[in-house]
Amino acid sequence: MAPAAREADPREEFRYEVVDINIRRVPWLLVASMLLALWPIAMLWQNDSVGWLRRALMVDVASAGLFIAFGFWLRRLPPGSPWRSLYVWAAVFLLLAYMDGYYFLVGQSFGQNPIYILGVITAATVFLLPPRQILPLLFVNHLVYCALLKTQADPGADLLMVFIQNTTGATVAGLASLLLYRAHREEFFQRRALAAANRALARRNDQLNDLMAITAHDLRGPLLGMRDLLVLADRAPPTGRLGEILGHVGRSCRDLISLVNRLLDAHAAEAQVETPPALARCDLRGVVTAAIERAHPQVAARSIALDFRPPVESVELPVNAPALDQVLDNLLANAIKFSPPGGEVRVSLVREDGRWRCDVADDGPGIPEQERASLFQKFHRGFHPRAADEASGGLGLFIAATLMRAMGGRVDYAPRQPTGSLFQVTFADSDEPGAG
């Protein structure tokens, strides 16, 4: 099998992960095993009868230190290196040898002790090892233990009871090793499946976004052609209701073009979050004033007042002017659309807590509380009879919030009393907190 195929094999990936986990645990396991095995010796350290055990301790501590130091070098090797697996199994053998040896050494002086069971349980539960390998190893280790038990046990000891206790401990250790390994393997494959599903969803989302952009782009050309033809037809002398019908068709065509443009704007806004737009310092007063002038035809058609009182000083901040134009156009269009005839839309530039903010307030019905959580999500469309007959793709606020986020700012909503909405465009901090 080729190396690329082996790397893609989930079983190989799991084996590499398990080996890496075991290598990281080896230093802690060796230290823990030494502490567990040597605590009886530490209690009697000043007793001359354990002098030979002290010498054995020095040798074992030195060998464990060398083994741990070797492990730090080994972790730099590639995941598929056989030395990594060999190191793990050497650590298991070393651990069992430590614990078995100290069991009998301590037993010669102090009788029965729990070191053997502690060693077997430590090796079986802290290491993650394949059952088909660790279970036979534990079985062989127990056979060796039983053979040595008969030859080296204290003549006054109840060998049957000792055998039953330690055999039970070894059996429990083997079952625990089996269950822990299987649980980790299931968790690994679940994580892998979830990661694969997330990647598939991300690819599908990218494909849908690309499809939306391509479809919108391809639709705009024919729609623009239809609109131009309808304009020419509308200028011809009407026959019967032809003029009225052409007017309805023309408005529908304009609405479709507006929707297509919003789809393209939404796709571009998402792209700008991943690749932030270039920022340049400009006077916000001029940008807001230009947006209000662009909104005058809509204001005149609805008999709505539009009030803007700019600050006396210039407000120069690093922004992306085209992106900010889109933000303001969307917020003003919404405020005008939902304001009642004779109402007023108020725009202001204020400074609060060291940051500049543009507020757009209207006298409309406001936004119900249950809709506010999803207000800035893509394709969110609230319903109100006043705007039910107007084309809306539910993208205006999404585009505004996305573009401001790309520029380091944000868009927030606040209800007004007794009715109305307030949208606050907060800009990123400026290097110069005062006037430009």
C-alpha cells in the first residue's frame, strides 16, 4: 500500500494517535510507578535491612531517567516510525518488570503487599493498547508471577488467598484495558466522522455560495436586457391596457434586478470578511451626506422628512468608503420603507465611549422582540403589511452587519419609544480620537 493510502486509512490514523498519546504519558507513568512501588521503602529508608533495596532504587531511578530523556527525542520522529511503537511497548515491559520485581523484593522483607496489583492496573488502564496485544501480555505476566509466587512466597502466607486476590486484580485490569481502548476508539471514529461531516458541509456551503453568485450574475444580464426592452415598449403609444401591463412588468423586472444585486452584494460581503477590505481615512460627514442625497428620491416618493445634523468638526476614520456606502444605503432604505407617510428619519453622528457612531432612527412600527435575535441573519424577512408588497430578499441588514464586521465595527438595533427603530453603526477605534 502506498504511503498516501496508509495515511488516509482511519485505522492507521487511530494507531498513530494512540501511540502519540502513550508516548506523552510515559514520563508520568514511570514516575507514578516508581512512587507506587517505592513508598514502602521510603517509610523504612533509615532501616539498615533495606539497604539493598536502596541500591536497587538508585539503579531503577537512573534507568527511568534515561528512558524518559530518550522519549523526548523520540517524539520528534514521524508518526509512522516503528521506533515510536517499540518505545511504548518497552515502557510497558519496563513498568511490569519494575512492579513484579519490587513485589517480590518487598515481600521478602515485609510480606504480602499491593505492588503487583497496582503495577498491573497502572499498565492496563493508563496505557491505551490494543486488546489482542495487551491481554496476552498480561496473561503471560501473570503466569510468571504465579510461578515465582510458589518459589519465593513466605512459608506462612496463605498462597491460595494471595493467588485469588492478585488473579482477580489482573482480570479486572484486563477488562478495564479492553473497555478503555474500545471507548477511545469509538470516540476517535466519531470525531473523525464529525470532522468529515463538517468539511462536507463547509464544501457544500461554499458550493451554494458560488452557485448563488454565479446564478445571480448570469440572471442580471438577461434581466437588464428585458428592462431596457420594456422601457422602449413603455415609450410607444399604449393600446388599451398595454401601458399599464408594461408598467407592472417593468416594476417586477426592476425588483428582480434589485434582488439579484443584493445577492451579489451579500456574496461580496461574505468574501470581505475572509479578506478584509482596504481601509483609508475619510471624512464620515461627507460619506453620510452623500448617502442621504442618494436617498432623496425615495424620501420624496413617500413624503417623509429626512433630518441630518452633522457635527461641526470633521470626523476622519479609517473605513472602506464603498462598503460604508452600502451599509448606509441599506439602513436608510429600511428606515424609509417602514416609516409612515409624513414621518421622519433622523440621522446623526455621535461620539460615545471613545468611538464614533452613526445612528439611523425612524418612526416605523419597530421590530417585534421575537424577531430581533435573527435580525442580522442572511435571508431574514420580517413581515409587516406596510412593506408586504415590496421586493425584499432579507439581505439588507445581513450585508450591513457583515460589511461593518469586516471593517472592525458593528451594527446594533435598539427599539424606540413609543414606536420606531434605531440602528447604530459603531466604527472601529481611530488612531486619533479627536477631529481630523
